[in-house]
Amino acid sequence: MQTPATMPEPNEPQWPPPCDLDTDALLLDVDGTLLDIAATPTSVVVPQDLLACLDELHGRAGGALALVSGRPIGDLDRLFAPLRLPAIGSHGAQMRIAADRAQLQSGEAIGESVRHRFALIESVDPRIIVEDKGASLAVHYRMAPHREGLVKEQVAAIIDLTASQPLQVMYGKAVIEVTLANFSKGGAVRELMKAPPFADRRPVFIGDDSTDETVLAVLPALRGRGYSVERAIAGASGVFASPHEVRCWLAGLIGQNRKHQ
């Protein structure tokens, strides 16, 4: 039994154990995990010290660090410039295994008529943003939270009218993601882990919402472990309180792995 002198402070972070950058692969969601969520997708802020941290971790892990995002890889490159990291984009429809490798991309996209119907949702309220990413769509209502019920009804009605192309709907933090049913972050992670420099490593994944559940589902078969941010998600081994804590943990990995060199 712990004595009061040895018990952790109430606000002391209980983070996951450190990674071994010689044997593990870091797989990191972006919005809500590495970065604090902002009012709009374009207003997120990437701290300069995070760029330096990711650059060093990528090098120390022999290139086995990847961003796993619903954003297209082109957006990730703009956000994290000048870094060009391995990445899974558009919920698995895009993949780049290494900075010097070509981007693999499905030629399939959500049908034009469906994308047009989704674009019309913006006319309901100018604070609703429909982000068209080709192989996926995101309906953001963070600036109009009272419209949540209406947005969900509109999305459901459009999906009901779509019979020619199978789509899946995922509910995130004040956002509804619609993707092609044959793509997922989890499926893409499974493929990524077959290729060097990720092959034969143990994936360590951090994500923050329901769009990341497919990754958590494939981790056991890959001998990996996963963590969530702000709330518990099925399959996650632990929870970070905030993206800030994730960034602090990542920064700590650099010092921890230096000690073992």
C-alpha cells in the first residue's frame, strides 16, 4: 500500500512506457493527437518544437515514424513543412512509406453527385464546413454545435440515397467523416507495417477518436499497442489527457533513447 509520501500527485501524468526507437515504429494521428483541434481545419497550429521533435524521432527510429491522418498527404506536407514524413492520408486511401518514395494513391474517389450533395450542407449555416478530400469528405460543425442533429440528419439522408458506391460514416469530435468503404486507417497500417523500415517493428499508435478505432483493432496481430487522447477508446492501453501531453511524451522519448545509446 502506498504511503501519502509516495503517492503520485493528482495532476501527475500517467503516460505510457517509453518506446525503444530501435525496435518500435511510431504511428501518430494528427488532429486532436499531435495538434490541438482548432475551429477550422486550416487554423490548426503546428508548434516549432514539435517539428524539431518529429524530425529527430524520425531519424532515431530509422525512418519508422509515420503520420496517420484523415487529411490528404499534401495537406500534411504543408502543415509540417519543411518535414516530409512517411504518412497515411485520407483515411487510408493514400500512403507514403518514406520521404524519398513515391506516394501510393487509390484512383477511386467519392462520386461527383454525392460530393455535390454534401457541399450543399454548407448552405444550411455558413459555420458548417464541408471538406472535400476526394476519397473522403468531412463535415465540420465545431463552430455551430447546435446544428449537430441537423447535420447528422442531412448526412444520413445523403447516404440513404447513395446505392452505387458503398460509403462508411464515422463520427468524430464535431465532425462527421464519410469515406469509401474499402479504405481504412487500420487496413493501411497493416500494409505499412509490411514494408521497410516499418517491417519487423512493433507499432505504437496514438489516436483520439472513432476514426482511429480501425488502427487499434489491427494492433494485436502486429504485436503493437495503442493509446488514445482525452477519452478511452476500445483497444487503447492508456489515455493521454491532451495533445500537449502527447507532445511532451514524444519529446521525452528523445532523452530516454539517448541514455540507451
